[in-house]
Amino acid sequence: MTSVLSRTPRQATSDTLPVLIEGGGAAGITAGLDLAAAGRRVHLIERSGHLGGQMLNLDKIYPTDHCAFCPLWTDIRRLQTDPRITVHLSSRIESLDTTGEGSLATIRTEPPLIAPERCIGCGACFDACAPGAVKPPGEHVYPPSFRIDRDLCNRCGSCVGICPSAAIDLAREEERETLKVGQVIRAAGFIEADLKPLPEFGYGLHPDIMTSLEFEAWTAEAGPNDGRIVRKSGGGRPANIAFVQCSGARDDRLLPWCSAVCCMHALKQSSWVKRRDPGIDCCIFYTDLRTVGRDYYAYSRRAEDKAGVRLVRGRPGLIHPLPGGGIAVKFEDTLTQKREIRRFDMVVLNGNLRPSAGDRYENGAEPPAEACGFAAEPADVAQSAWQGSAAAMMAISRDKEGPCRA
Amino acid sequence: MPGVMVFLCRCCGRIPPTVDLLALGEKIGREEGVAVVETRDTLCLPEDRAAMLRSFEESGASGILVAACSPYGKAGDVVTTLSAACDGDRSHVRLVDIREGCAWIHRGDPAGATAKAGDLIRMNLGFLRHGKRSADAVVAVRPECIVVGAGSAGMAAALSIARAGHRVHLVERGMGGGGMLKLLSHVYPTDAGAEEKLKPSLEAISAQPLIVFHAKTRVVAATGYAGDFKIRLASGTGETNLHVGAVILATGAGVWLPRGLYRYGELKEVLTLMELERRRREGRESPRRTVFIHCVGARCPERPYCATICCPSSIKNAAWIKRADPGAEVTILHRDIMMPGAILERYYRGALEAGVRFVRFAADAPPVVSGDGKVENVSVFDAINGVEREIAADQVILSTPLVANADNAKLADLFHIGIDRYGFFREDDPLHPLETRQAGVFICGSARWPVASGDAAAQGEGAAMKALAILGRERLSARSLSRLPEGKLGHARIEDGFCSGCGNCVAVCPYEACALQKVGGALVSRANKMRCRACGSCMSVCPNGTIQMPEHNARAVGAMIRRAFSPREAR
């Protein structure tokens, strides 16, 4: 371990209460590491069974086109080994009582039936499970551990005896714990909103109509197809792919906001499709191509001019499977005022992101809570990370005199 | 006991029978330098890990080799445990992947898998014979900080650090704090008055005894590294030397003037957004008909970027004109409306509801401002309706991008950090957006990339948070300046007496850790441990092998390669 000497903080911090962080994605991890580096104790509450948040579901990150996993992996390992940070996986904040000095947080933990610290990742339970309740670890999950879906598990116990490292205990019940904490950082991130209420997107009607995160997983280099671009139906090579922006977003029927990250996300995905298979025709249907960060605009130029991604300004009015195979996309190119119905082999729906903690963004979170990352406002990796640092500083400043923001 | 202790993991029977651990253990046991071979069931489980550690400590062996799974599996934790036991000294610890890389991928070929596992172990045994540990460096941290630039970002950073109990030098090249906010009338998306927003911060700074404000001052020289920077400031009254532990660069950005575009400079009713802000601050009313033109000098070949703040800034002013005078005709000519997120989208809709008209034009068909002696008309091809439009106008507002300060290049040079092709300070990677390639130097606000004042302030706080991790320590070791939980891999070491001073290492080092110095009349290279990030670039270009990474020195790597390519039968 790094010499303890260099990590010892100048000031004793035993008098300050630990900071409670909700969410272990890019924002929560950054806030937790920053607070611990400044000598503060941290409780990090993560709903899923592993750290990393939505960043784990990204094969590549824009605009660097680097893997998402490497920088994340070192940060996750640092988080797990830092003695000041207590990570609560598979947990939720059930209640937060802020009436007294500090806050009392009740944490409900649904411990995984397969203990991650004991699972060796061999997959024996997966082979033995008849109802298919055992799920393999995601490609970028660290540490890699199988897990059991409680709803699908029939408690037959066939996995228990076969597990070579005695990692499975089907009788594990949920636990409750009360923590005394000071400041609270909300960084629960986003989830995908269900697009089925908007029938024109055709979501659920055809396996090749998928959301952008499903497409990311399907085409990931470490994914089921080793990075090759193939159709879900039949596995053949698609001739063309449509990326439909603002799916469910900037739309009062579902999500009135712009999800901010989807334009670059589609440019990244289409560029990578072109990189892996230049023969596939990629077409992005957009309203405003929002490329506001460093190198984002240059990235969009590269995608269009060099990679040959086609950009069509228009919001498709109908997406529907065709009887003979393929998917029809009906749209108006608003820059040429031409209406068209075109056949695509795959359709990627982009934009249906909503805060995972509720229906609205917490950009007006009340003290002692401070929100950051996608929980506060649609944000990409870089924005989530600096907001995480800012929220950490806010937590420390609040313990002193109050926020420093102009 | 001299020699290496080898642990083979059975992984509960997931490595054998494909890899024959019995035969492997026997063969490895006969290798030179191996003290003992132990086979265990599951090295990743806490109980086995503890037993392994005990056994290793009792044996007193000089090194340890663990043959188990991939470091991205469970074995990463095993190495963390072992490194911790050796006080971070990984020169005695090797991990060999015989599960994913041997047993699993060669499932149908047990003999081949076993032979490959043997090769990998032998290679790593060779490595362990030559693995060395580089010396660490520890500096006493100066508990003070410098913040360059007193705009939104710099003020927030300075206040945050001061409240955490550290002295801050806030250096501003102008007279007072405030930066770009001083030029604005109101700020989006709250529509709060810029002055009211600025006042509490300025008051807090002058009331804060730990903040030393250096007005009309510039940084002229800087040396040092995280924990220990020596900085020289120059002002009209003379020079000041500072000695600080961390550096925050918050120098903001500049306003670009659209000379020669859209008849700016020729017709006095053609204004930039900043000039409109000034008129608004002065309480001057806008004429009845206003046309805003977006992306003036942005998203073009000379400045191929979107400057983030121009769309919301002009929408802010357009809505203000329209709300102040509902009879006003306000039109925004744009290429894309860059209002990402929930707050800005709502703000954009607010302007639409107020009655601001939006017309989209194509980059290759920009609008034309016409008028004889004064602005009369703007003609534009409405790309969405496919019609040419003539819009009568009394004034035209040009929405121009922020540009990087000319000073950035010099500051980047002084502090050895990167700038991007537009001249803004470059971050390390997207997950660490406020950190630079130099530990202890942090960036925030529009000097990093154009941002709104509120975001700039939040970034300032974030940068302060990063700086506190250094300022809060009494001593800082070079090895701890790493994102790896085990600490930095090592540092480049330059053997005295052999360096010819060719400077190859200086040219390739991305962190500017290598520098030529005059020692005894000759130029030789020196590697700074605080700056070195153990990338090994210098080692690969050194013509005579004088630079070595002790943890990955040439003899160790050479031993690995020799063993990898020597014929199997000969062993």
C-alpha cells in the first residue's frame, strides 16, 4: 500500500460526520474519492451490485474514443481499498431524518444471494440454474460476480451445492442499518425511460429497434459480438442503421427536456460503426446537433466529413417493422422539405434518459443535500465528474460556513 | 530464505484438469531460484489470502509469484493484498494469469495449456530475479495555494480553499475580482443581475483573512511540483515570490471581435453580445426590431468549435427585449440551438413563449446585413421553410464565441500542462476533467473550456477540492501521486556517469519530468520523481540504457523475453 505517511491528513477529522453519497457512478465515485483524499469519511450507497454506474455500460467514451473501463477501473479499486470509504452495494436510502444534528439515514440492503467477495466467476451456478435466475456479470463489472435474480429464483437450491467456493446463500434476507451522517450528495444518475408509451417509435416490436444503451452493449468490443456490427434478428450484417435522436425527449408526452448527452453519443456510435464496417450506411435523425464540449463539434465534423455518417434534420413520425423484414422509418427532411419512407435494418433510439431517483432533476436540492451528475441535470462523464468534485467541496464548505458559489 | 515462493491456485478445480498443476508444480519447483511451491484451492477468498500471506511471511522468501486468474478477475485484489504486505513494493510480487489466459482459452488442449502456464511462470521468475524498486521521494507540503484568475471560477476556488483553512494567493491581472461577470448585465439561466450575484463573492473575498489578493499581477516564473511550487509574480510595483503546494488556473477566456463580418465596425447598429450587455447594464433600451445572428466566427474553419455559452446568452437577451417590450420584433438566426439539458431547454422554451422568432440558416448560406448608413434589413434563407426572408431590423446582435486567452500558452508552458488546438487548457481525461498531466496543477472555468458563470464557479469549487487533497497533507510522497490504489508503479532513474546528455528523454517525456542539467561541466538528464508517471517513454529512447524504470528494468524484461523464446525442450 502507498506509504501511510503520505495519505495521513493534516487535520484530525474525527469531529466531522461522514458524508452520505447516493450513487456509485462517475459523479458519486469522484465525490467519494475527493472527500476521502481530503480526510473525510464517506458512506457510498449504490443500488446495483457493483460500482461504476452507467459508465460501465459504455464501450467507448467521447470525444477521446477511449475505453470507458480503464480510468473507471482504477478509480473503483481505489474506492474499494480506501479505509475512509464504506461502500454499501445493493442498497438504497430508505429514509433520511434531518431533524437533529446531522442526519439519520436508514439504509436498506438487499444482499446479493451470491456473495461477490466469494464468487470466483466460474459459472457453475449459471449452468445449474433451471429457471434462468442466475445472471452472468456484465462485461466491465469489477469484481466480476454472478448474481441471482430474486424474482426468478425458485429457491430449488441446485446452485448452492454446486458452488465450489460456498458463495451462495439463498436465505439471505434484506438488512436495515441506520447511519449517522452529515452532508448528503445525491448522485443517483439516470436510467432509460420506457418508450413503449410512444407507439410511433416501434420500440418492442422488432429486435432491431433498440435503445442506444442496448445498441452499445450489443456492439461493444467486449460484448456478445466482439465488436462486430450484426443484426439481432438473424445475425446478418445490416446494410444501414438509423439513429433517431430526441426519442421521447424534448417531447411533452414523455420527457420535456433535452438529455444533453445523446447527440454526441449517436455521433460516437455511428463513427464506431463506420470504423468497424465502413460499408454500413449510418444516418442520424436530429433536431439540433448539440455538440457543446471540447472537441465535440470537431468530432461531429469528423463523423460527417471523414467517416461518412449522414445527418438528416428531422424527427421520424413513424418507425415500424416491415412484413418482409427490415424496419420502415417515415420522416421529413426538414432542410429539403422532402417526405420519405426509408427501409433500415436497424434503428437505434437515443434520448430517452431520465433521472433514476425520480421524475425530475434535483437541481434545486435542499441542504444538507447537494445533487450532482445526471441526478441534478443531464450530464456526460466529464460534467458528472467535475460536478462530483464540486458537490464534495460543497459538503465540506457547508460544514464550515456555507457555500462559496457566486 | 532466499528465493521465490510460488503459489498455484486451483480455483476450485477451474484451472485443473486443463492445466496439470501437479506436473507444473514439480517442474517449477526445480527452477533456479524457487524456494517452495504451494498449491491452494482458492487464493482469492479471504481465508486463503490470509493463509497465503502468513505462509509467505513465515517463509521469509525474497519474492512471491501467484499463478491464478486475470487481474481483471479476482486476482487484482490478491495483488493489492500482497503489495500492501510488502509496503507497496511490487518488485517482489508477480501475478501470472493461468486461468483465463491458459486453462479457459485452451480448454481443448491440456498439454498446450500446461506448457503455456509453465512458460509464463518461468518468464516471471526471470523477471523477479532482476526486479528492483525505485526510491521514493517525499516533499513537505506547503499548505498554501495559488489561484490564477479572479473570475467566477477563481473566486469560488479561493473562497473554498480559504474556508477549509488554507492561505490562498488570488492573482488577477486586472484591478478587481469578477472576471467576465463584470461585463454582463444578467446571467442565464436564473436571469439574476450579474452585479447582485457578484457582490457577495467580492465581499466574502475581502473579508476573508486567508485570501491575499494580488491585483494587476501576472505569473512570470514557476518551478517545482505538487506540494512544492515556487512562483514569481510581477506587478507594476515589483516582484513577489510565492511558495505554494498547489496551483489552480482559472484565467477565463477572451471575447472575440467579429471585425469585417456582417458589417460589424461599419454600421454602428451592428453590435456584439457583449456590447448589448453593456447597453443593458447602462439601462439603455433596445430599438423595436432586433435580429440576433448566431455562430458568428464559431463552428467555422478558423474556430471549429461551439463555444457553449453563446446560444443561451443571446436567447437570454432576446427574451429580455421581448419581455420588456411585447411589441418588439426579435428574431434569432441560428444554425443549431445549443441548449442541452433540462434547465436550458426550459429556458429556450421560455424565449419561444415570450414570442422570440427563430429562423434556421445553413452554414453555407449565411444571412446578409444591408442598409445604407444604418442597419435596415437582414436577408436570410430560411432553411426549414425553404424560403428567402427579408427581416427589417433596427439593430443586429452578433453572437460570437469565447476564445482562449493568449496567456494560456505561456502559463501552460510554465506549469508543464497541455493546451488543446484552440488554446484552452487540456484536462487529463474525461473522468478527471479538472486535473492536468501535472499533479498539483488544476484547471477550471472558461480557461479549460467555455462555461456559464455558475458552472465555472462549481468547477472552481471542484478544483479547490482536488487541491485540498494535497494541501491537507503534511508530506506528499511521489509514489502516492497515482490513481492506482497500490501507488505509482515506479520512477525513471538515470544512472550517473553514463548519461551522454543527448536529450532524447527530454523530448519524449509527456510530463516534462526529464530535464537536462549541468553537472560538473557536462549536460546530463535528471528525472523528477514528483512529475514522472512511470510511462517508460524515456527508457525506450535512451540510446545507451542509462534510464531505467527499476520496476521494469531492461534486465528484468530481457530475462522474460529470453525465457519466452528459448526452446521448450532445452529447459
